[in-house]
Amino acid sequence: MKFGVVVFPGSNCDMDCYHVLADVKRQPVEYIWHGDTDLWRFDCIVLPGGFAHGDYLRAGAIARFSPVMGAVAEFAQRGRLVLGICNGFQVLLEAGMLPGAMRRNASQLFVCKYVHLRLENEQTPFTHRGKAGSVHRIPVAHGEGNYYADPETLQSLEANRQIVFRYCDGWGEITEEANPNGSADNVAGICNRQGNVLGLMPHPERCSESCMGSTDGLLIWDSVVSWTLRGAEREVGA
């Protein structure tokens, strides 16, 4: 399989994602400049963290108009995988590829620390190697991670199992104290109806090696690789 990591002016986690994919997971990966639109050769597109276009107006508001985003939307419509991390999640929301919006953290402070996440849906291409209810220790680093959606949208997300990760304590309890930014229903990550687009605020690329203090981020990378390879095997055997 092959990954593409999109680079916007202001991205600062693109190299981290590239390193994990190339050096840890040993997968083919290329950078994609935000002005490029040719994505046919990729199996999974990663929108990394950072401050795309300086996060002027609001996080992701300008990046959504980059030429690559039209191609990413078409890529997702064909059933290919799209992963948005932190600023990448914000861009997916602004582009309308995921429902809801991001607001400033409830504390009005930038939050940078390890948090705990509870896996709510283990049946997506990004999480199928995990177990529902399992707790994962993954870092966050954001000032606008306060996920908001109206009650009807939240109800729909819950009913369709689109809430993939929630902030929790170390024992898996969903509490207000465990919520680092004030997100509605402790939402840390959601997917689209089809399950092939995932956005999450925590950074799995920053906890995919033991030297980083946690390898819990490997759940996502391992799941994507095995899902895609399994699909390729099905196509070969078809």
C-alpha cells in the first residue's frame, strides 16, 4: 500500500507522520503539496497536524480551499481512506467531510499533554486491530480542540457509531475531568457514515515508538495497513 502525507503551508507534523510510516511501519509514503490534485496512486491520505495557513480566520478555514482538498473529497468518495490528525481533523470539518465544528478550548489555553482515549468503535479501517472499550494513552497539542455539534448531530453520530474515540480517565470512565478541551460528549475522534474518513485531535504519530513514552498510536497505523492489505488480497482472489 502507499500513503500520502499532505503538506500545507504551516503544517508541522508532516515529517512526524512520514517518519512513522516510512521508518517504523516500513510503508511507501510520499509528501503531497497542498496544490497537487493527483492522488490516484495512494491508498490512504493523511492530513497532519500543525497550523495550516497560520490558522487565520479559524483553524482549517483557509486550508479547506487548497486544491488538494477537492481531490481528497473525491478520493474519499471512491472509498479510499483519509485520516485527519489535529489540524487535519479541523480541515476535514471545515471542508464538510465530517460533521460538526471546532471551537477554542474551554480553558482558553493551549493544551499539550498525554491524555487517555476510550475506543468506542473497533470496526473502522483505522481501529479494527483494537478492542471496544480499550484505553489508549495518546498526546494532544491544540488550542482549538473543543468539538461542537448540535444535539441532533450528536445523536446521529452516536446512533451510527461515528464516535470512534472519547476522552476518558485511565480506567476508561468518561468524566468531565478527563476532557482536556470541553468537547461535546468527550468526543476525541469521529468518522463519516462510511467509516473511511477519520478525524481525531490526539496525535498517534507522537506515540508510535517506545522512546516516546507510549506505542498506543500504532493501533491506527497497524489497522490501516492490515485493512488495506487485506482488501488487496480480496481483489487478487476475486
